[in-house]
Amino acid sequence: MYLFIDTETTGLDEEKGAIIQIAALQVSDAGDVQAEFSSRVRPFDGALIEGRAFETNRRRHSELLDAPTEHEVCMKLRDWNGRNCFIFAGYNCAFDQKFVWKMFQRTGVYTRYAIPKEGPMDVLKEARALLKKPAEVADHKLVTVAKHFGVLRDGAHDALEDIRMTRDVWKCLKRVKQEIKEGKR
């Protein structure tokens, strides 16, 4: 089982920036979504908000004033995930993982079962290994790869839509791997 996670943030530095939206999918080995989680997150006091951050994820600071705090979101995510231990997964998941860990660390919420550390499965790395530039794709951005497979969704830079798209791309890449294994590709 996998825990696919995507975040939208106020910048690129997990020490100074904050998560402003987090979404997660519990996904079976076959790729079926078992459960979904999504929440906006109010930036912590003193969080650095880089100039283009809100432009990139199409948010306004005023939208986040009534959002749950980091602590509230960590508690909800931990309760939603229960005591399940999944493989952390995502698209360029090292970025999301460091922000998620930092948020849990800042809030002091115990994460042993909420976000497992072992074995992250990065769909971006799989895309880079299986899809050649420029013959198959112009680049390995999530939107480009999703478009290549015909699974592009509206709402890029919305954590829930991005993580759904990531799961769709992962399923397509699993098929590509199988075709290679069978000598069909």
C-alpha cells in the first residue's frame, strides 16, 4: 500500500516556508484509491511567503486565514491514516516529504504511523527512467507526462488534483514497465 502525498507551499525552503495545502491518497498496490484526504493549511506565524508562491498555486493569503492550523491538520492527517504504515509516494516526493516532516516536527505531533519514512516511491524518477526526452516527452514535468498518457486533469497546482494525476501517471508507468517486461515495447 502507498500513501501518495502532494503539497502546495509558500516557497522552496522547508525551514522557512509553509504548506498551504496538503492532499493524500491511500492507494493499493494495484493502484486503487482506498481513501482521500485534503486540507488547506494556515501558514505558521513568521512563515516566509516567496513572491511567486501564491501566483504559482493560485491562492490568496486571505483564503488561508480561516484554514486549519498546522497542528490541526497534522492531527487530522494522523487520525485519517490511522495506524497504517504505507510507502510514501509522490511526484518529486523528496520535496513534499521534507515539508511534511518539518510541519509535523514543528507541531510536535507524533508521526510514526502517519507518514512512513522508509522507501519513498518517486513517480518522477520512474518517468525519467521510462520516458525518453525529447523522443517521447519534452520534459518530465507532471503536466507534460500526464498529457503524454492522456490523464491530464484541470487544476494543476491544486494538491488534490495533482496527487490524483500523479496516481494516474503511476498506473500508466506500471503498464509501460509491464510492456517492456513482455517485450512489447
